[in-house]
Amino acid sequence: MLAVLVALAALLAVLALGLVDSQDAGARGATPAEKLAELRVRPEGSMVDYSRDEFPHWSDAQEYGWRLPAGTPDPGSCDVREAALIRDGRDEVVGSGCSVGSGRWFDPYTGNTYLQPADIDIDHIVPLANAWRSGAASWGPAKKERFANVPPDVLAVEDNANQAKGDKGPEAWKPPRKAYHCAYSKKWINIKHQWKLSVTREEKSALKQMLSTCG
């Protein structure tokens, strides 16, 4: 009887240790490399029926979780483009109707700084067309609009760099500034993991290479 009790106690200890290890892993969160490994790899999907209008963007900022600084004029009138300019800029001059007149924007893609909002695009880090080809084509309207407007999915960058990127994945386009490759790959992976979007084999390989630049 004593031997049975000892064995049972040992089994319970092992089970408890496994539970603690599992809880610790959940608490620390998956690393970018672990998230990348979890992404489904499949060929690129079709662009049939794609339109940017499928993803309403620059919607009401507060509706999609944007927190505007205290003192922002008319914060309830800010759309997502204006909110991103305010979040990613410095010394912004914001007028009524949340109109951003000027400021300082450091573009992480090129390493250059710009003073006029006309020089800045708001980039969907995972482009809308790429998301469409990766699984978003089957989403409903509300989910598509959310993807196009939530804070983690967009970034203020220089307009020419954004246009050069287009809808390309990291296998075809990387930020010219190599120092940003680590951060860019992490953002891309986090978005695809969060939204359960797939990657191509070439895309996954490029992301692994970019992650290898992380110090």
C-alpha cells in the first residue's frame, strides 16, 4: 500500500511539473521564430475579385482602439491615417478636425526624416492584397475592415518606399535600411500569426533570414 501511495505521489509531482512548465511557456509567449514555425505554408492564393475597397481603411480611429494623446483637438474626428501620423510622428501640429499640418516623421524603412505629412504614407505592414492571397479573401466585411485599421497593422513611412513595396512580401521586397530587417520581420510574423494568415515557402525563408539579423 505504501509503495502505491509513493508511486501516486510521484506521478502527481510529474503532472504538476508539466502543468507549471506549460503555464510558464504560455506566460512568456511564443517567440517570433516559434510563431513563424506555426504558420501554415501554402502557395499564394488568387487575386480574383480582389479590390482595396474590400478592406475599408482610414476608418474612425477610436473605434479601432487608437489612443490619442491628451490635448488632441477633436480626437473623436480622427481617422486611422491621422492617428497613425500622430502616433509615429514628433512635434506634430494638429488642427481642428484632427488635421495634421506638420511634424517630424522618421521613416524606419529608409532612415530618413520628413517634415510634411504629404511625404508620408500609412503602410499596411502586411499589404491588403497579400492578406487577400493569404486567407483574407474568405473573411467577412467586419473582419476585413478591422485588419485594415487596428494599430499594430499599420506604420507611417515615406511614400516612395511604400509605393516601391506595393503588395510584395519579404521574399520580393525588404526595407532598404537593413537595420530595420529584424523589427520588420517580427511585425510581419506577428500580424500573420495573429490573423492566421498563411505564408509561402519563399516568404518563410526570407523571414527566417531577416530574423537571423536580430541581435
